[in-house]
Amino acid sequence: MIDEIQIFGVYVPAALAWATLAALIAYLARPFLHRLPLQRFNWHPGLLDLALFAAFWWGLSTLADAHVLPPEFPLR
């Protein structure tokens, strides 16, 4: 069964909701990572951004499967 999350009365696939949230977190974390001196070891910034997004998406999905995150948003 595919999990769905209710947001304002609209059912959204859980993977889409977690991916959107992961993209937002990765976008907000991006300036902090670019200020670190690790930039000289990073040969392609886009690859770092993609890896960061994938890590956040995996983490959010794992937390949701462990029932740490709420099954539905408190938005109605």
C-alpha cells in the first residue's frame, strides 16, 4: 500500500511530501556548507547538493517509517 499524507484535506503521496521537505532542508543547508573550507575537496558542487538531498530524503523517510514523524500534518 502506498502511504499518503493529508495536507489541507488533499491526499499527497508520502514520498513526494518527504522529497519536498528534503529539498527545502538541503536548499537551506547549502549556504552553510559552501562556507566551510571543504570546498577545495569538493570537485563538483552540484554532486554535493544531490548527495545532501538524497541523504535528507533517506533520513526523513526512515523517520517516517519508524513512526517518529506524524502520519498526517496538523493542517486542516
